Amino acid sequence: MTESQYMRDRVDNQIAWYSKKSAINKKLYLRLNGVIIFFAASIPALSGFSSSEVYGEKLRWIIAVLGIITASLTGIASLWKFQEKWATYRMTAEALEREKILYNTAAGPYTGRGSDFKYFVQNIEGIMNNENAQWTEIISSSGSDDQG
């Protein structure tokens, strides 16, 4: 594999993949937690009206359903660990991008070494291997078998 092929097919591809997965998990985390916050805040607000003779019974059912939904969504958020995956994917994308910039500018560890490309490949693969280990830890601690 040539340097340009590796850069295109492995590095750029992985940076794009990690960035996309980070954005997806960020969006899911923020949306899910926004809904949880809204529903959780609605429960005490509606509780104040539950003694009403006109809407009391319906409001008690609505409050119960909101409680069930809030607890369920909180469990889902905990199980799927969107925030942790968002952070891990973002850090990996940034580390890969940083390594690429250092290599392309012959800066840092890539200043005048005879085997810069091999060292670059080792560093890139090490970053991705470390992310895989972190991902495995996140998933195994949640019991989830999500692939993304």
C-alpha cells in the first residue's frame, strides 16, 4: 500500500467514520436527554393540577405515563452510552487528524526520521487500536452489543 493510498483509504476514511459516529452519538445523546429533561420537568408541573375534579384522573394517567417514559429513556441512555461513545469517537477523530497534520508538516515526531511513514502508520494504528479497546470497555460495561 502506498502512502497516498494509506492516507486516503485508511486515515481519511477513519477520520470521516469517527467524525460521523461522533456526530450521530452526540445528536442522540442531546435529543434523548432533552426529552428526558422535558418529561421529568412536566411531571411536577402537571401534578399541581391533578387534584382538579375535571381533569384529575386523566392527568394522573398522563403523569404515570410520563414517569414510565422518563424512566425508560433514562435506562436506554444509560444502556447505550451515547455520551461516552460521542466523546470517544470525537477524541479518536481529533487524534487521527492531529497525527495526520504532524506527519504532513513534518513536525513533532516526524522531523527528519528516515522511516517517518512507517512510524506514522504505527501511530495511526495505535490510536485506532486504543479506541477499539475503549469502545470494548464502554460496551462491555453496559451489556450492549451496539456496533456504533
